[in-house]
Amino acid sequence: MWRKVLPLSAAALAASAAAALAADPAPRLGKAGDFSLPSPEVGEAPESGWYLRGDVGYVAPRSGAVTSAAAPLNPSPDYGSGWSFGGGFGYDFSGPFRVEGTIDYFALGSTATVAGDVGASATVGMASLYWDVGTLAGFTPYIGGGLGFGIVSLDAPLGYAQGNSWNFAYSLSAGVSYSFSSALSLDLGYRYVNLGSASAPMPAGSIPLEVEGLSAHQVRLGVRYALR
């Protein structure tokens, strides 16, 4: 009897060992350990804070009286309407404030006087500070102001030379921007720009033509593109 039991037990143990070996993974050759590397994280580059902007605009010019030798040529000049275009760069501090430097060209139209039509244009350089009030559903209202210079050119009637006047200029503005993405925004705003006074001398330099208190109400539509 024992002669039958012992071979059967040995066979059962051998079968169990074979099943256990089959369940274990095959041994690896070489040094143990996991040498796989994690996948690199890929993401967008952080924004630098700098951005570019470009604008076109509608301009409603205003001024005081047009005079020559203290005589009013048109006490209440009406320049009609004009247009503008410009561009510049800015820096967003990733908070409520940002700064911009811009150059704009203003076509200010013309006004009729007893001496003839007087046209005006201006090149305006402005450094501005803006406060972004808050953002809701991509819309960000803002207010701001700026200081700079204006080169006002007068296209004077016959008998006067063309005048170019460098003046201190300032601006007050308000508007709203809409973000299409983290890089691209549409900007619609109003800006009041004070350009000071300008003059056009006579060729002999005797009796200049003066335009007092020239200013512009500007509605700008522009885009801002963030640099990375």
C-alpha cells in the first residue's frame, strides 16, 4: 500500500510545483529595478506680459476760435469728422494695471473761415496707464489716462505757410476688451485727447493764424496680441 501512496504523493507535489512556477512571471536577466522614464509634461509657454496693439478709429475734432492778429476768423469752428490709425506696445502686470506706449495719426478734418478752409492733422505719442476693473465672461472694462506729445499740422489758407506745432498732450479713456484666447483680445474704447493750440505763420512771419485748444473725441477699435 505504501508503495502506491508514495508515488502518488510525489506526483501530486510535482504537479503543484509546476502550477506554481507557471503562475510566476519569467525571471528577467540583468539588474533588478524599473528603468522606465515618465513622459515629459508639455504645456503652453508662460506669457511674458508684453503685448502689441493696433487700432483704427473715428475722430470728432473740436477747437476754440481760429484767429489771426487777434481777430476771430471763425468763433465756433466745426471740423466735422475725421479718422485715426495707430499702434504700439504694452505690458500687463498680471493684475489690475497695465501700461502702454502708442503712436497715432489723427486726420482732423477742416473748418471754414473767412480766410479760407483750415485743415488739421496730428501725430500723437502717448504713454498711458490703464486699470482693468475686472473680467466677466471674457469681457474686461477698463479706464485709463495718458501723457505725451502732439505734433499738430495746420493746412492753412493761401497766404499762410503750413504750420507744425509740438505740444504737450494728455488723454482720458474708457472702454472694454474681449479675450478670444490667452493671446488675442479685441478692444473697443473711447478716448479724449487734448492737443493744445497750433499756429500757421505768414510766409514773411508777420501775422500767424492761430487755432486755439484743439482736441479730439476718439472711438478706437483695435486688437491686442500677447507675446510669449
